[in-house]
Amino acid sequence: MAGINNFLALVLQLSVPLVLGALCGTIAERGGIILLGVEGMMLLGAFAGTAGSYFTGSAFAVAQAARFYLTDLAIPSQIVQMLPYIITLLILLFVGKRVKGPEALGKLVD
């Protein structure tokens, strides 16, 4: 019985984007617009978001996405939840050494 419950929970969880896409298509259809490529637009949007975060160096977004994929492994959940923050702090630690603070820091401005 637990297997069926887990399966149904997974089906409901994974079907949310498709249901929202179908709802978008239905609303557009009622507005008089024929929207044939809803699934393709969703797929392209997901790819563009992933590629954009990769190429812009948004490591926090990539680490946040990795956190969702690592939740089912045998790693403790607290470590998996801390992963985006740990990666961001490590990047700031290595990149922050080369960054110079503002020259007017601590000086009064008239």
C-alpha cells in the first residue's frame, strides 16, 4: 500500500508543470488564441533558465537545482539543504580575495 501511495504522490508532484501548461493553453483558447506549443515553450523555458544560470555564473541557482536531485540519495537531508549556501560561500571565499572595496569606505562625504 505504501508503494501505491508513493507512486501517486510522485505522479501528482511531477504532473504539476503539465497541468499548469494545460491550464495556460485552456485560458489562451478561451481568449481566442490557439496555442499549440505549450509543452515546447515550457521545455525551452526550462532549458533557457538552466543555460542562463550556467553561463552567467549563478552558482546559487545551479546548486539549488542540484539540491533537488540529491534529495533521494543516502546523504543526510541537512547537508543537502545546506549545499547551495556552502557552494556560494566557497565561491565568495575564492573570488572575494581579488575584489577591492570602495576607496571611500569609512571616509566622510561632504
